[in-house]
Amino acid sequence: MRRLTSAFLGVLTAIGIFLLPSAPAAAAEVNLAPSATASASYTSPWESVAAINDGIDPPRSNDTVNRRWGTWPQTGAQWAELTWASAQTLRSAQVYFFDDGGGVRVPASWRLQRWTGSAYADLPGTYPVAADAYNTVTFAQVSTTRLRVVLQSGQASVGLLEVKAIGENGRQSGWNPPGNLVTPLNEVWQHQESTYPNLYGFRNYGWDQIMANRGSINYCVRWDSGATVSAALRDQIHAALARQFKKWMDVMRGHNNWPYADVPLKVVGWAVRDRAQLQWNDNSVDIYVGDIRENAPQCAQACGRFFNQGGTYPNCPGGASHHYDMSLWLTAGMGGGAGGDWGQRLGSEYFVNSLNADDIHILLHEIGHSFGLDDFYDWTPTGVCCFLMKAGSAAQITEFDAWMFRDWWRHLKSRYGY
Ligand SMILES: [Zn+2]
């Protein structure tokens, strides 16, 4: 369960320019669209309704670079909507129209609707129809699980490039742990500050990675094993990793102006010694063969955040969208684990045998390290006995672990403009 300190020290000497992500316009507001599921009345087969809440600001209405939602050749009333798993409090929306000057044009008119639980109800407001810009509509605060954009076509079919649903998600500001945890939390922070002189200078915590991606995380799997992997096992590994990562992200939801209701995790690549170990032919992930580092297969350095801490990936074969922030390094025969800004390492057999476990506790512990949490081999904070980061004393994220995690955000958030 050791923290692989050498990796942290290794990057301290790396020269890189850290690009501070642009600060949010107002910390009191958050775009809730990325945590919704998008659907539509109709989508042209070559377009994608998922474009409307992928968080990408379009360069112009005739966007030829990013995904788009379009309805060509359908005309008349068309809609796209966002559906959340739970009710969201919304105050305004921003809509960017798709207009290619031909078969898809800005609509003649449009409106927003919310789902009342039994019907769609119009949201009264002023609805501008501008190309090459977000069209903002402000309305009286509503709570709903669905926001629908209804477009009435004009000269051609219609489409959208992005929809932002602005509201709040019960976010609290400030730091409000249970009273009995204040002393041990302050002890932990002081201990970390005195143990790691570059605590605040380091720029590749999991926090930095998520903020650089504006709310998502990418992984590459280092398959350090001779075993074969079926497509089904690949997908189970992805799902298990995402479920465990989400446990830490759920700790942050709604806390102290943390801006993301969800942090989607994507496995973008696999590294192996021999391509024949991977028993699939689809191209859903990038595959790296025989690139050995630390005596284990690795994914392309040109695509790895650890090697490109400026956050740009000019030499990554698939482009920046194929970059990975962390590696999930699965080693045959390994007990315990290691974690750092580069990712997490643990036994491949342990992980495969734990795929359906509620808590893959070694992975959870090592992800904690990736976000800066320390080990507790030689001391225990006052009044707390058992928690995940004190190896062997707990097998899940405890309230104390959760508050140590939140404490990192408390101390780093100003770095991102919060
Ligand atoms: Zn550890």
C-alpha cells in the first residue's frame, strides 16, 4: 500500500509549463448539463446527440471539428433534451445553434420546456436566435429532471452544438466537518505540509488532472501480465474502475463549490507485451504493444499526462482526446499496491477477482494517493482509529477519509479560481 514517492519526486525535476485552466465565470453557478443524458426527436445518422452536453464550446455555428446534433432532412418541430437521474435546480440555459449555411440553419423560433412529472411545460423567457454565439435564456428557478429544447425549423433542418443548463446542485460553500474531526484534520494537513515541502508547488494531483479536463478523467491500462483479456473482461475492468473512482468523486458532489456533479471516467488505451493477448478487434481503445518501461508495458508517453504536464499532447497519435491522465497498472502476482500522480498499481489477479466487489479497497486507497492523500504508517491523528488511508484498518472510504479528501480541495481550489 505504499505511496510511490519516487514518482512524485521524479516529476519535481521535470520542466513543464502548467497552463492554469480558465476560471469559471461565476463560482456560484454551475453547468449541470454534462451530468445529464441527451436524447432527441431525430438525429441524422452521421451526427450525435451526445454533442449537446459534451462540455465543448463550439468555435462557430458551422463547426466542422466537434460532434454535432442535427436533424437533416427532418424539418418542423424537433427537440433535444437533457435527462438527469435526480431533480436539478435550474435558473438559465445557454444554447448554441448548429448552422452550416445549407441543410441545417438556425431555427425560426425555439423554446425551453421542463418536465413537470406528467407533462412538458414551457419556460417563459426571451429567446434570441443568434448564430456563432450562445443564446442565453433566464427564467424563474425551476426544479426538474428534464430540460427540453424545442426548435421550430425555418429555411432548413435544425441542430444544436451545445446546451448549458445553469443552476445549482445543493452546493455548499465553506468547510464544515463534524466537530470531532476538526482537530485530526488540521493535524493531517500540518503533517502533510511539513512532510512535503513542495505540497503547493506540485501541479499534477488528480485535482489538477480533472480541472484541466474540465470535469473528466482518462485512463490507460498497463496490462503487466501474460494472461489474455477478452472484450468482456476489458469492459468489466473499465466499469469496475469507474465505479471505484466515482466513490471518491461522490465525496465531492455539492461540497464547497466543487463544480462537478459527476466526473466521467474513460479508459482510452491498453498497453500489452503481445497484441494477441487482447482478444478484440474493435478500435474502441488505443492499443500500445511492446513499449516497455519499468519492466512493464506502458501506453505512449506522448499521450500521458505524467510526461506532458503542460497539458498539451502534440505528439499523441490520436490527438489530445486520446490522452490519459492516469495509468491503471495491473501486475501479475503483486500483493498490495502503489499510487501516485501517475495512477495506481495493484495485482492483476486481485483486481480481476474483485471486479464485482462493492469496495476494491486497495484501488480506493491508491486512488487516494493520486489525489495527494498520505499514508499513516507511523502516526495516527487524534481521536480517529480506522480509515482507508491507514492501511489495514478500514476497507472503504470512511467519513474521515472523505473529509481528508475534501481538505485537499479546500487548500487547492484557489489554484483554479474557486
Ligand atoms: Zn498507501
